[in-house]
Amino acid sequence: MVVLNRIYTRTGDKGETALGDGTRLPKHALRISAYGTVDEANAAIGLARLHTDGEVDAMLARIQNDLFDLGADLCVPESGKRGGNALRVVDAQVDRLEREIDAMNADLKPLTSFVLPGGTSAAAHLHLARTIVRRAERLIVELSEKEKLGAAAVKYVNRLSDHLFVASRFVNDKGAKDVLWTPGANRDA
């Protein structure tokens, strides 16, 4: 369990931070950027939750907890000290996302165009969270090409962006309030 009795430590004042195994890295390191972007996505989901309720809110609450698991996974290198005992994202978390996607998507009409971010406040916030998750995914995939990462971590972040997209449509009155892209609509304006 984590115990935080002091919020500032001054240990990062020179531009470095510690990983979960004690290794120090520059704050701009790829691994730090990856889990920092996961944290940013979590904050965006927190904003989205201000506009959701019921099962969607419960799903987002589970995802927020999963994102802390993902951050913990990323902050302890598999090949480093304590790597074997670290908390890791597991396939069951990916499977749960897929089940939730399928359940929400069953109530949605097929798309006939790309969806513009918007419609309702909840949907707009979910689209913002989705784009941040996509950025986190790019960083995590880049990190996985340089260092060993668990396959479930990469799968989870990929599936999460799909989940947030489907959830955005679901909270848009099951797609009725989706704002669809009209290709070239303003070319003559």
C-alpha cells in the first residue's frame, strides 16, 4: 500500500524522478512520458465522469482504477529491480473492456460517417479522454520497442480508446446526438 505523508520531497528539483524500483530517470524520459500521459488520460476521464451516471459511470470508475494499475505497471521496468513482483495489467482487464464495448455497441446503430467530437458534454469529454489515451498508446508502443513491456499493457491501452469511443456514442443518446462528419461540407463556403 502507498503511504503519502509528505507531498513534496525536493528529490525532483534537478529534473529527475524515481521509478517504482528506485531507478532515477530524467523527467522527460519516454517511460515517464508514457505513464504521465496515462495519468493525464485518467484526469480527463475524471472530468467525463462529472457528466455520467449509472453503468457508464461505473465502467469509467473501473477504468480509472485500471489506469493506476497501468501507471504502476509502467513505472516498474520488467527487467529492473522488483520487476518480477510488480503490479501488472492482465488480460482479464482487457477482456472486461471488450465485454463492455460489446454491450454498449449492441444498442448503437452502425455508423455511416466518422463522428466529430461533441454532441453532449459527456461525449465531448470522453472524446478528449480518447485522444489522450491514443497519445499514451503511441508512447507505450514506442517504449515497448525499446524495452520489455507486458503485452496486456499495450492491449489494454489500445482497447481503452475503442471503449471510450463507443461510450461517447452511448452517452450521446445511443448515437442519436452524434455529430457526423460531412466530407468537404465547407469547401464552397
